[in-house]
Amino acid sequence: MTQIPLVRPEEKARAAGPFALPPAVTYAALAAGLIFLIGSLVDVGTLWIGQRQEGPQWEFVAVGSTLEAFPRFALALALVGLGLHSRVLLGTIASKLVPVGMIVFAFLAGVLGVLMGMDYLALRAEVLPEAAQVFRSTAMKSVSLSALYVVALMLFGILGLRSAGTR
């Protein structure tokens, strides 16, 4: 008759690593991340596909609104990564997929920043003088946010990919 070795809970936690989370926490993080990600994609998709209009005015508003949604995308990626962290196979996949997603969103943020700049240049002659200040500040905010997202998401995406091999 073979004996089953008993493992103390503290030894089991130590074997799981320093960032072991209870399954309920990881499931909640995964659910919240998927809700944020899918909800944000539906929101932005509706804006770009369902409400599409011709002209740079619509594109100016759509680009600004999309850039304002990027923190939700970043939070969704982080929560999905956290939710998949403790799963052995999925955690390994997520450790590579989440940083790649961050890099993709960094490129998208750069493209949106360029679009905002082009829309600003195309529309600045048509803006009424009383709305010029709001128009200019909206464009500056969007381009600044785009630059912030490109730098932060690219940096942490690359760092995440570099550390993915050490998992």
C-alpha cells in the first residue's frame, strides 16, 4: 500500500509562487477583464461602424472618443492577464498574448494620434472663432493621450514580452 504524501497549505502556496491568487479572484478578474474588453470593443465598433458618417468632423469626434476608451482597453488587458495568470497553460499563453495586445494597442494609438493631427489640420480653417479654443484643446488632448498610450503600452508590452520567457 502506497502512502499519499501530505502537503501543508503553506508549502502548497509557496510552490505556487509569490503571486498565487485564490481561484475566485482570478475568475473575477477574468470576467471583469472580458466584460471591459468586449464592452469597449462593442462601444468603439458601434462608433466606427454603426455611426459612421462622411467627413472629417465625424472622424475628429470618433478619434477623440476612441482615444478616451484606451484606458478601458488597458485595464481589460491587465485584468484578463491577471485572470489567466494562475492557470498553467493559459497563464503561459496569456503571458505572451497580453503584451502582444499592448503593443497592438500602442500602434493603434499612434495611428489615431496621426489621424487626429490630420483632422485638426483639415478642419482648423472651418471652425468658428468662438469654438476654436475648444477645438484646439480637444485636438491637443487627443494627440497628447495618443503619445502617452504609445509610450506606455509599447514600453510595458516589450517588457512583458521580455519577461514572458522567465515565467
